[in-house]
Amino acid sequence: MKGAISDPGESVQKVMEKCARRWERAVRGGRLPNNQAEADGDWERRLHELIGAPWPCPDATAFAPAWDSATATMAEHGLRVGRENFGGDDDADPGLARALWCLVCHLRPDHVVETGVAHGLSSRIMLEALKRAGDGRLWSIDLPPMTIPERRVEVGAAVPQALRERWTYLEGASRRRLSPLLRQLGQIEIFCHDSLHSTRNVRWELTTAWNALSPGGVVVVDDVDHNWGFEQFLRAGDDRQALFGMADDGQRVFAIARKMPAGQRAQQGAS
Ligand SMILES: C[S@@+](CC[C@H](N)C(=O)[O-])C[C@H]1O[C@@H](n2cnc3c(N)ncnc32)[C@H](O)[C@@H]1O
């Protein structure tokens, strides 16, 4: 997990992020998207419809033991699971984790990419699901917070050694790491954003990942109620179908967008 995080390119990106945030504050006056209302209580059934998976979900009951096992691994490190648990960053909510679990179990991807690791709850759940689903691998990009260097040992704590052979951890900002990784992989089936939740970064990550996403593939985006990135991404093309889900604790909204295969797009346009 070693690597340089004081890359000069990352410093430039930080400045550009600051400017973008200032501009956004000036233009929007602090307004945030109102997608809490769109977060459907029935999102789990709708997620299965979205990807054409069976409902009730045959893989759902195996999620609880996987989640319990992840929290037990955290406890072995003396860590709990929750919000603002790694500096100001949250661990994955179980609702988001269930969505990732089902998507991996049903889509049986070869290549999954995520940004934002922290303790690695989402990584752990996707790795467990990958093991169940086939031979797929996970690549996780993460820039640990610079404000708590003494806690860097906690990065990926939820991922035990036994699951690491199909996991590649890449340290650094997504701006630096994501494009070369996608070029190397060629095509991915699932992308999960859970890194820097700014409009500029979310829009950029999603646009970049979308270009490498296979038809029928999905992007999962946490905390879409905290910036305009997902809204802007959604409006930018007619090849995406989305749904919004509420975290189990009711505090945050996440979203899933599926890349519609060309044939389905044509049908939708004709109807
Ligand atoms: C919300 S936490 C991730 C939680 C994790 N997905 C889980 O399931 O518990 C966000 C993580 O993204 C990292 N991060 C922040 N900015 C980043 C960036 N520009 N690129 C990559 N990672 C970043 C943070 O340091 C933190 O480790």
C-alpha cells in the first residue's frame, strides 16, 4: 500500500477543486439537489428490475453473514463501523453495501473499479461477492486523508489477507490513477464512486468510467445529495437509466445508473 501522495499533479488538482467549489457556491448559493424525494423505499426491487435479475433476490440472505464478518474484522482491529469514522469520512452504509453485493452477485463482473477505500467496507463486500460470483477482480483507488497520517494503518482494515489476491489497491487521487487504470483494463462492468464528493470530481470520475463501461454495466455513486455531479452526469446522455436509494440510516442518498445497451435505447426512443 505504499506510494507517493505528494504528487505535484495532485497539488494542482487541489487548487482547481477549490476554485470549482468557490464558483459553485457563488452560482448555486449552497443549494443541493433535492433527490431525497426520489430515493425510493422500494429501491432493492427496482435495482433487480434495472439489471434484469430475479426478485426476490436469491443472493440476499448471504449478505448479512458477509456484513457481520466485515464488522467482525473491523472489531479485530479495534474499529467500529459508522459515519465520520475515518477523519470526516464515512464507512459504507449497509444499504449501499447491499446494493454493491447484489450488483456483483448478479452481473458477475470480470473488472470492478472503485474510488474511495478508507477502512474498506465497500471493498470487502465486493470482494466477498466476487468470490461467490466467479473470477472477477477489484481495483480500488484511494487518496488517504492527509489530516490524519497516524491513522493510515487503518486503510483497508476490513479486507483480510485471504481476500487480497483478487484485490489491487492503488494509492493516489482518482484524477491521477483512474484514466491509466481504465486504459490498462480496457473494459469494466461496475464502477463505484465513494471518494471526493465534489461536483467537479464526481462528474469527471463518472464521465471517465462511463467511457470504459460495458453496455449493461453500472455505476454506483454514494452521497449524490451532497453535490451536483450525478445530476449533471445523468443529464449528459440518453444511454443511462438511474435509480436512487436511501442509506439504511436515512441520512444519505446513493444512486445507480445502468448503461443501456444500444438496442434498448433505440426501443425506448421509438416508444
Ligand atoms: C467515504 S470514504 C470511503 C468509504 C469506503 N468506500 C467504505 O466503504 O467504507 C472516502 C475515501 O476517499 C478518499 N479520497 C478523498 N479524496 C480522494 C480522491 N481525490 N481520490 C481518491 N480517494 C480520495 C478519502 O481519503 C477516503 O479514504
